[in-house]
Amino acid sequence: MNSTLGFIAMTALLAVPAVSALLLALRSSYHIGARLNVGAALLCLLAAIILLGARPEDNLYLRVDDFNIYLIVLNNLVSFTTSLFSAGYIGHELAIGRLTPKYLRFYHAMYQALLFSMNLGLLANNIGLLWVAIELATLVTVLMVGIYRTRAALEAAWKYFILGSLGIALALFGTILVYLAAQPVMGPGLPAMAWDQLLIHAKAFDPALLNLAFIFLLLGYGTKAGLVPLHAWLPDAHAEGPTPISAVLSGLLLNVALYAVLRFKMLMSANPEALAPGPLMVAMGLLSLLFAGFMFYRRGDIKRLFAYSSIEHMGIITFAFGMGGPLANFAGLLHMTMHSLTKSAIFFAVGHISQVKGTQRISTIRGLTATHPLIGWGLVAGVIAIAGMPPFGVFMSEFLVVSSTFAREPWLALPLVLGLLLGFGTLLWRLQGLAFGESQGANNPSPPWVNTLPMLAHLALVFIAGFWLPGPLVVWFQHVAALLG
Amino acid sequence: MPLPVLLMLSMALLAISIYAVAVARQPGGSRRVYGAALAISTLALILTLTHLLTAPEPVTLTLPLGLPWLGAHFRLDALSAFFLIVVNLGGGVASLFALGYGQHERAPERVLPFFPAFLAGMSLVVLADDAFTFLFAWEFMSLTSWALVMAHHQEPANARAGYLYLVMACFGTLALLLAFGVMAGPNGGYDFATIRAGDMSPGVATAALFLALLGAGSKAGLVPLHVWLPLAHPAAPSHVSALMSGVMTKVAIYGFIRIVFDLVSQPIPWWGGGLVLALGGITAALGVLYALMQHDLKRLLAYHTVENIGIIFIGLGLAIAFQANLMYASAAMALTAALFHVLNHSLFKSLLFLGTGAVLTATGERDMERLGGLIHPMPWTALAFLIGAAAISALPPLNGFVSEWLTFQAILLTPELPQWLLKFLAPAVGALLALSAALAAACFVKAFGITFLGRPRSPAAAQAQETDRYSLAAMFTLAALCLLAGILPGLVVDGLGPVVGLLNGEARLVAQHNQPWLTLAPIVDAKSSYNGLLVLTFMALSGTAAAFLIHRLASNALRRGPAWDCGFPDASPATQYTAGSFAQPIRRVFGSIVFQAREQVTMPPPGNGSPAKLEVKMRDPVWDYAYMPITTAVVAASTRANDLQYLTIRRYLSLVFGALVALLLGMALWR
Amino acid sequence: MHSLEFDIAHFLAGGMVVISLLLLYQDRLYALINVFALHSLALALAVGWQAYIQDAHHLYVTAGIALLFKTIFIPVALHRIIRKLGIHRTLEVVGGVGRDMLAGAALVALAILVMLPVTAGADALSREDLAFALAVVLLGLLLMISRHNAVSLVIGFMSLENGLVLAAAGARGMPLAVEISVAFSVLIALIVIGVFLFRIRERFDSVDMQAMDAFREERRR
Amino acid sequence: MALIMDYLVQGGQMLLMLLLAPLLTGWVRVLKAQLLRRRGPSLLQPYRDLLKLLRKEVVLADSASWLFRVAPYIIFAAIWVAASLIPTFAGGLLFNWTADLIAIVALLGAARFFLALAGLDVGTSFGGIGSSREMMIASLAEPAMLMVVFTLSLLAGSTGLTTVAHFMQVADVGLRVSLALALLALLMVAIAENARIPVDNPATHLELTMVHEAMVLEYSGRHLALIELAASLKLLLYISLISCIFAPWGMASVGEEGMVYLVGIAAYIGKLAVGGFLLALFETSIAKMRVFRVDQFLGAALMLGLLGALLLFVSRSL
């Protein structure tokens, strides 16, 4: 009974977005489109919540376990709030004629398609299916990044497309290698591509093949996760696409890519002879952290700025998971969650800002807290949160990340802390310019406060998480952290 | 059971700050907020005072907050009680002052919500009993005070100050985080009880000392980590400046003491004490020299905070050195001196900043060169400021002298130390301390004389009015406390007894309350003794006696007339000595060495009536040699890295290709 | 009897590597396209042969896709596009052909070096085939980055993908092989026809990437 | 009985200081005049001046504040209290534990603080000159003085003057380098603190060279009298300080018979006479230096004091 309910929910997670994508592709009216979009996202969220209670039994294609369920819930939660935000945002874009109804229809359809592909990727119990899902997500986001048809947008889309496809290709090669490693042990056929099976037999796999596979997978999915030096597509894609998509990209898609990497990391650590994936991930994480810190300083575009901040935090998360151990993994999971919520909140704020100021250029945005208190202070809160200051959740996760290094590699704490400080300093430099000082440039009226509800909701969640985590969540994170090894 | 109540009060403060968001705009809003803050601080003050004076048994409390498997630990022991007294005293007085001062605030909605939160943050730092809660509160304190510094964000200078401040605060927090990490070690017990119990290697202890110096020192304003302080403290509204300078720096000191004297279970090596001692001496001397060069009143005071922090650290360094040699009696002296100075500085620095606030509201000026003669329109403010100035210049019978006297006594105990380096270091630091004390007197003759005495140098100063009664009440409360602590030092020393005992293996100074005539005799009165009460009585007696006799027996006639001034009567006020010209001799003596101060006089040719010009160039060595390199390096690096934003797709692909090939090569060569 | 199967498989796979090197050698657009067609043909044969010796019938589909789509349709399409857009026919080689050849040789060596530790026990086919496939992939990547021209970039990407398909086909009984190759073909089709040429033609009046770089420069602050 | 005696001694000490101070000033003046082959004023001239000033009315500048009128009393009180705590003819005074050497230095500092403020109060340029130069001088003289205090109290193991004097009296101190350095530094400080040649010239009213006189330029009548008295008290204080530390002979100690006290007083006056003579001799034999060479002079004093303390730190451990 329970499992059938779970199965229904799981299918709903895939079917609802798929169907509504089709419907939205047909409907062009803004109101119906936006409502349907929100409704579908809400349904997915409900389905995800049901999944919390009711697990379907695994099959060779789809699977729900402790690890992906929380990402699924997070994913659908954020995509629901984002759909709320995008309703207001797109309305404004439509009003000022930046988007035509034709593209609007396209936008909504693609939004659902993206939701579908991400859910698929998270639910997939099959490395091939995972790969297909992520490729689909890439295609969809490429189309959405280019939706404004400006030269910059198209160029960003093009860059994203090429780099993304290359990443996809490398990931595919890695996937094939994993199969090749598994096939002699488990015989040909589907089971040799299913997570649960792979994990069971991983000990017997040929380590050399696994190593090779992991390199390709790390680079392939790492490209999607925006790890330096594979990050090049990320800033432009964030900057030029519609802001809701930036929010989804930063808040969710990166997580999905990282989730894929983690899955394979589990596989690696299940095999004693294979090389430990930790050092690679730690190195890439530190590199991303430091690099992003330097890049904040010279940014002129507000969305690109926060795109780099996403790179930084992906670096931190990768570092944490690379460090390994229950504490570090817990920190990584927590940081993943906090980053999704906070960063999407920031992008909501940025969306409002770019609409009220009519620009994304940092140099022309000043004194927001004076002119638009709500979104101005919202931005301040968001940036303070993402910079890892209390009373927000990121502080806790960063505390855990740093302290976890003392359990394994105390000396690594030093570069980590330096990177954090660097990023903080350069990011704050930008924030003060945006939020304080004499206001200048155009000042359109603030959006109705209802539109800022998603942002406020996210900030509230992060705020509460700053000093109190619900017990069940903790237990569950600890369980997952143990799984990750 | 005061601890839960204290936590409740902090929560209440947080609630008030939320309430303040709503009422900030309303007319009576600030009155209500500050009134509530005053009430709460007073209540907390009474509670902690009773706790410290009665039975300071440590009480602990754990709430299911913070780190899930750790929880939020809180602890009220003698040390935290003492610092809570400092915090709540300062907070209460600042609130009282703000009852009047807050009426003139241009942007109340940027001050009211953060002020109570700031107070709560400081109290929570002192109460915290695990690393997470401590850092949480610590960073929260920095954050709220940053918001207060940014209250008048239109001035670009304030924005820069706020930026520098928050970055340095973050640096300090990270350093402390590392310190806790080092102390907690691999098994990571982050509540203080576990850290205390754990046995750590000497290396760990030293690392903890260094990191604590970086972390707490950057918040307290230890040279060379002080650069943010003289920018940030003046930028905030005056009652907040009083809190930041008088109280927040003390919370930083608390952090240092808590880590180094309480948490570090292993004795710190003696040279660690030497390091702290030397740093303290340098900080004291440099701080006061910086202060002498200022003519912005609030910045002068802020630099003076740096000096006093140095004096406190001298005491702490001596204590570390003594403890390293197991000379706990001497360590008790040094610790008492440091803690006493903590209390004193919180009193008179707050007083002086509040006085500046009164001047600011009366004239709208912070620049001494445009003030003067304020003693006539605002005599009461002048009196309070004078008391504060005399106290901070360590003049008997006020409190500043007592703590510096104790510090000197502690230095005089150093010959018993076995290490040669310390033997040499101690008198040198003593000389630095004496020098800074003398320069402090010069500095406050300048501060008070130029601001309040003489004739007004600007219309604003001429039309000044006496400030409101709330502000006066606040200032005179502090002034009275300065006097009390000065004439009854024995009682304060006894009050500090349990704190010192806690930090010093139960070794403390002999009880003073049963000394004859309330004399302060830390060891034996044959060795060294001081009695503020009698000094005051003698001075009062002889002064009044002289006055009485002269007025009775000789003349008491008095006639007003123009100033004599060697025969140049009533020249324009512009001919008075200015702050710059007052400091000129000292600038010539010290500035040319420390700040490479260069004076350049450009005289017009004879017959040309245009005014001569004197320009003084000074450089801040710390900024030039410690901070500029870092900033330039970061800017350069980010400029180089920025090129990566604008590569061609082909180049990006090459990056991926390179990464792939590198990894493959690595793997091929790995086996 | 085994040996023959293997020899043919190896001959075809190795042939692909050689053709990849040939691709690197080209400096004229049409020739590049033709050689790529040859590359895909070799792939089709190799996959077909794998299908035969594994008698895995779904691989025939993959071979068919390779034959029809990549050997015939794409090259023709590219020919027409080039004619339509009037792209100048010579390729600007970044580092000089000679250097590319050297690099290519080094990459092949690297591929083999990496594959050595793999235990031969896995599958008799896998070891060498994988070495070849990896070599093809790396060479394709090298081709992508060694030309200033978008068409060559696409071709490089496609040859890379040929290597992937080769590897997938070499893996005995790999499920979803067909689906994956189909998905990939869709990707490429999108690259080639849809997004890339249409939009780029519309916006930047050339497919020469330097034009886009120039455009990017003007955004530089 | 003994207690009453103690009170008497203490009170006698305070009065004695008050009475002797102008005499000493006069004595020095007379000697200087003699050395310059002038007849000079009579020995009692300072008393006459004081009485005259006390009887005259005060002419107060319009811009003077209440501080200006209170300052003389504070200055006088501080210096008098400091002076009365120095063992002159008898050690172990009743209230000697009220303030040790450091406190005495600080009391003098307090007097200087208010004097400098008074100099700034009227708002004339000369007052400013005086105050700023005075504070510059003090900023070097006070640390030097404290270094001397360090040396002594390290030697005697106490900062209490009585203990120090007693120590110098009984313990076989012997000739110590650090003591010599301390004495030298103390002398230099004393010269500077009392505005004597070569640092300052008490007799001059040349605007650009005066320091102490510039500060008190606006004072008149009883205020001036108090300040003059305080100044001569200060001179007396320093000379008796030096003598009680470096020449503690003949000083009576607690609870002795009357005769001894008389001896002590005689010895004390003798010391004062010698001290005054040496001072006058020194002043006549040297020229005043530029104000901006004073810092080198006092810097040297500071260095000497520090050196003395350091040597002591070393020698103590040997």
C-alpha cells in the first residue's frame, strides 16, 4: 500500500512536469500559463513530500533512497517558489516587452521540461538514464539561456552549449567505462548499470577502469557543476538568461550535477583498490573557492557576480565531500541545502533589483536600502547569509566544514579559511556599493510585497536553520553522511 | 539562578530590536526602545553584580539550539559575570544617553533596530560556553555593530570604514574558529568543558595563543590589526561609538582571556607572554602617538582606545609570563591590573565618547579646529569631560591612575622572572608605558583644551547650547563611577578577586577591605601602597583651606578685563593655538620618527601679502607596510584572473582538455 | 577463429585512430568534411562488426545511424551550409599542422599508457578497443581546440562522439547503447543545424569564431 | 603619645615645606646674583612678593572660565600634598603610605595637567605656546622620572619613599652604576620640571623662549601668588627628594626623641642650602638651550634612566 502510493508519487514527479510541459507548449496566455506552471510545480512538491513518507520499491530504472529523497524535496520546493517568483517576474518582462507571448509559451514549457529532467536525474537508478536526464537538462537550459535573443544571450547560450556538450560527452565515456568495469563481474545487461546493484558488487570491479571512469565523470559532471577550470559557461549563462532560470541553475541544476559526481564517488569508495577520489575533489574545490574569490572583485554585472558566488560555494561543497567522513559529509549536505535556498533567494532579490533599476550593471545601482528598503535589505540579508555570517544557516555549515578539516587534514583549514576570507572581502565590497550610499539611476516603484514572498520565505528558512535544525533532518543527514562514507 | 534570567533578558533585547523595526519611524519610538534597553541593562547589571559579589559558583545551562549534536551551552562564572557587568553598565548608560541623544538621529530606522541586538550579541558572547555559540554571538555582534556603523551610509568615508571593519571582523572570527579547531583537535569536542578537560600539546597551546591574538586582537585593536578601529568607531552614532570603544573591545579582551587563561589547559610557554607583552607596549605607545596627531575628536578617542588596549595587553602578557614560571602571586597582580583597567577604560572611554556626542549635537562639529570655548555655554558637559580626561590621563585620585599604578607594580615584580629576555623586555615596556601615560596627558590637554577652552573658532561653536538632562545624567553617572573606583580601589580589587582566582589557579591578591583607611596595598604596604581616598581628602582640604584663608584674610576682589597676552589684547580667535599647532612640538619629536612626518613651509616673497602655507605630510607605517601590499596583491591577482572571464570558447575548451590530459597523465604515472 | 574477429575489430578501430590523425592533418574545409565522412564510415563498419560478433542486433541500429546520419547526411548538410554561407574554405590552424600531429601521437601514446593497467581479464575486446576509443576521443578534443573555425569545431566534436560510440559498441551487451547514440545524434543535429548555424548566421555574420571573440572583446571593461 | 607625635611630625613637615619653599627660591636667587657679581634682592624678597600678590585684586580675562579660577588651587594643593609626603627631616611619616613615588610623580603630573589647561583657557597664543611646550617636555621628563623610580624601587624592593630612604640609609648600597645613572637622570628631570636653565628661564619674559611663564602669563593677584608658591614648593620638593634618596644622612626615623628631630631639621636645611648652591652654580655656568634641543636633553635623561633600570635588572639576577 505504502509502496504503491510511493510509486504513484514517483511517477507523478515525472509525469506532471512532462504533461504540463506539453500543455504549456500549446497555451500562450500569460495568466493561464503562469498559473499552470505554479500548479504543476506545487503538485510536484506535494508528490515529493509524499515520497518522504512512502517509499516505492526500487526498480532497475528509478529509485528513491535516503540520499536523493532530500534533494528531490529541495528541488521541488525551490522550483515551486521559483515558479511563484517567475510568475511576477515574467509578467513584468511581458509588460515591458522584453518577452513576446510566443517566447513566453516556450519559456513555461521549458521550465516544466527542466523540472522533469532534474527530477528524472535525481530519481534515476540507472547511470545511463542519469546521463540522458542531464543531457536533456543541458539542452533545455541552453534554450532558456538564449531566450532573450540578444547577442550576449546567444553567445552565452552558445558557449554553454559547446562546453556543456563536451562535458556530457566526457560523462558518457565515463559511464561506458563504469559499465565496462561492472560487466565482467555482473554480466551484461541492465543490472550492470543500476546503482544499487553496482554498489553491491563494486568491490570486485577492475580498479584501473574505475579510476579512469571517475576522471571522466568528474570532469564531465564537474563541468555541469561549474567547478574551476570547467566553469566557463556558468557566469554568462546565469547573467544572460531570465533571472528565474538563474535561480534554478544555481539552486538546483548544479546540485543535480554534483549529486551525480557523489554517486560515483560512493562507487569509488566502495572499491578498496580504486584511488581515493577525495584529494581530486578537495583540490578542485579549493581551486574554485579561491578563483571565485578573485573574480568577485572585478565584476560589473550583478548576476554574473552571484554566479561566481555559486562557483565558490560549489567549491566549498566539493571540498567538504572530498574531505569525507561523517562530519564533513554532513557539512556538505547542509551547505548544499543552505546554498540552494540562499542563492535562489538572492537571485529573486536580484531579479527585483534589475527590474526596478532597469539594469544589471553594478556601477549604476546604489543605495538600494534607501530607495527600495524591502528588496534592498533582502539583498543585504541574502549576501550576509551567503557570505557565511550568523544568524543564517550557511554560518553553521561553514563552521562544520572548517572544523571537519581538523578531523582529517588540519593544514587544509588554512587555505580554506583564506579562501573564505577572500571571497567575503571581495563580495562585501560589491554589496556595500549596491545597498548603501547615495542612490542613483532610474528608480521604478518597488514590486508589490506579495512578489517578494518567495525571497522572504527562503530567507526565513535559512534564518531558522542558522540556530536550529529539526531533529529528524539531522538524524537523516547523519544517515546519508554515513552512506557517503 | 540568574543565568536563565540573563538569557531571557538577551532574548528580550532581540525582541525589542524587532519591535524597533516597527516603531522606528514613529515620534516616540526611540524613547520607548532606549527606555526598554535601559531597563533591561539595569536589571541585568544588578543580577550580575549580585552574582559576582555573593557566591560566584559557575552555573551552566544547555539549550537545544545551535549545533545539533552539541547544543547551545551557556555558563555564568566569575569571569563572564565581571564582563557582563562591563557590558551592561556600558549598555545601560549608553541607552540613558540615547534617550536624549537619539532625538537628534537623522535615520532612526537604521539605528534603533540594531542597537538592542548589538547589546544582546555582546551579552551572549560573554555567556557562551561552546565554540559555536561563542562564534555565532561574536559574529552577530560584529554584524550588528557594522550595521550601526553604516547607519549614516551616505558619507563615503563611513562606507569605507564599515567595509574595512567587517572584513577585519570576519578575519578575526575565522582566526578564532581556527583557534577552537586547533584546541578541539581531531575528535572535535567543541564545548568549552571538553576543551578545558582535554590535554593539549604545548604546540597546540602556542598555536591557540597566536590565533587568539589574531582573532581577539583584531577585534580589540591590537597594533598592527587596529587599522579599522579609528575609522569605524567614529563613524557610528556617538552612543554606539561609546559602546564599541568602551565595551566591545572589552568583549574582545574577554575572548582572549577566556581562550588563553581558561580554555588552554597547557601552560603557555614564557616567550608567548613576552610576545604579548611586547605587542602591548608597542600598541600603547603607537596608539597614543596616533591619537596626538588627530584633530577629529572622535578619531582621537578611538586611537586612544588602541592605547588602552595596549596597556591591558601589557598586564595580560605579564600574567602569562608569570604563570609560565608558576609565579601565581605575581600573576594575580598582573591580572588584577589588566582587569581593573578593563573596567576603568570602559568607564572613562564611554564617558568621553558621550561627551563628544553632546558636543556633536550642540555644534554639529567633530573637528576640534572648528570648536573651542564650549566650557562657557556647556559647563556641565565640560566638567564631565574634564573628569573623564583626567581619569584617562591617569591622574590621581581618579581610577585611571590606579590601574596603571597596579600595572607598574606588576612590572616591578618581573626581576624574579628567570628568563633573560623578559628581564630586559619588562623595563623597556615599562618605559613605553610611562611614555604613553605622559603622552596621554598631553593628548587630553589638547582634546579638552582646544575643544572646551579658549574662544570659539566657528559660529557653530559660539551658538552651542548645553545638552539635555538625560545625556548629562548618563555622563555624570560615569564620572561618579570614575571617581569612586579611584578613591575606593580596594573594593574593586576585592570584587575582582574571584575572577583572578578563576584564571589563576585560585591565587589572588590579599583581601583589601580590611586594610586601614581603605588603603590599596596589593602585597604589603611596606612594599607599595596607595590611598586614593586620603589623596583626595588632602587635596580637597588644602585647596579649600587655601581658598578660605586667602578670601578671608587677603583680598577676594576681582575685575574682568581684556586678556593681557603680552600686550596684544583681543586678537581674533584665529590666533589661538589650534590642535595642530598644539601637537606640533610632539610631532617634531616623535612624529618624524614614527610617521616620517615632514613639515613644509611656503613663505610668500616679501611685499606679497598672501598668507604663508604650512603643510604637514604624515604616513601611517602600519598601513603602508602591512596592508597596502595585501590589497595591491589582491587587486593585481583579481585583474589577472579577470582575463579568464573573456577567453574564447576555444581557449575554454583547451582548459578542459588540459585538465583531462593532466589527470590522465597523473593517473598513468600514479601506478 | 577468435583471432580473425579480433583482428578485424582491431583493424577497424585502429583505422579510426588513423583517420582521426588524418582529420588533424587537414587544413581545407571540404577535405576535413570528407575525411570525417570516412571516419564515420569506419565507425559504422566497426560497430556493425561488433554487432555481428556479439550478435547484438540493436547495435546494427547504431551502425545504421552512423552510416546514414553521420556518413551521408551531416557531411552533405555541412557542404551545403558552407556554400550557402560562403565561408572561406581554408582553415586557420592555430599551432601549425606539424605540432598538432606530434600532439596527436602523444595523445595516442597516452591513451595506451592509461589503458595498460586495465586487467585483460575484463573482456578480451575491451582493453585495446578502449585504448583506441580513448585515443579517438582525445584526438577529437584536440581537433576542436586546434582550429579557429566553428565547422571544424563541430567536426571535432562529432569525431569525439564517434569514439564514444565505438567504446559503447565495444562494451559487450551494453544496454541503452542505441538510445544513447540516438540522443547524441539529436544533440549534434541541434548543434549543427538548429541553434548554431541559424542563430550564429543571424547574429554574427560569420561562423568564424574570431568574429564572436571580437564581439566579446567589446564587452570587456 | 606616639600617635600625637606622629601627627605633629606630619603637620610640622607640611608647614615646614610651606615655609621653606620661598626661602629656597630666594636663596637660589641671591646666590645667582652673587655669582654674577650683582647685589641682588634680599633673601626674603619672595615672601614679600607673595604677600603683595595676595593682597592685590585679580584681573581676570573676559574669556576666562571657571576652570581658570579653580586651577591655581588645584595646582597648589596637588604639589603641596606631594611635597608633604616626602621624608625630609624624618622618615616614617604618618601618612607616607598614602602615596608612593609613582603616586607623587602622578600628583605632579596632575598639577601640570591643570596648569597647561589654564594656559589654554584664555585663548591667547602665548598660553598655547606654553602649554604645548610644557606637555612636550613633560612627555619626556615623566617617563625619565618613572625610570628613576623603577631603579630605586627595584633596588629597595619598594616604591614607598620611606622604605627607599631607609634602605639607602642602612643597607650598604655601595657605589652602583645604575644609581649614578639614576641620579644623573633625576637631576636632569628636576631641572626640566622646575623650568630652570638650560631648559627654561624663570626670569625671562622673552616671548619665544619662555615655557612656564607663558602659561601663567594671564594670572594675577592671589592666583599668581598660589602658582608662584606652588612653583617654589616644587623646587623644594625635588631638592628634598634628591637629598632624601641620595643623601639620607641625619634623617630621623619613627618614634625617636625630640633632639633627633632637631638634628634632622638642621641636617635637612643644610642639604637644602647645598642643593640651592649647586643649582645656582649650574645655572650661572650654562646657557639656555633652544626649545627644540630640549627633547634631546630629556631623551638623554630617559635613556639614562632606562639604562639604569636595565643594568639593575641584570645585576639583581647576578
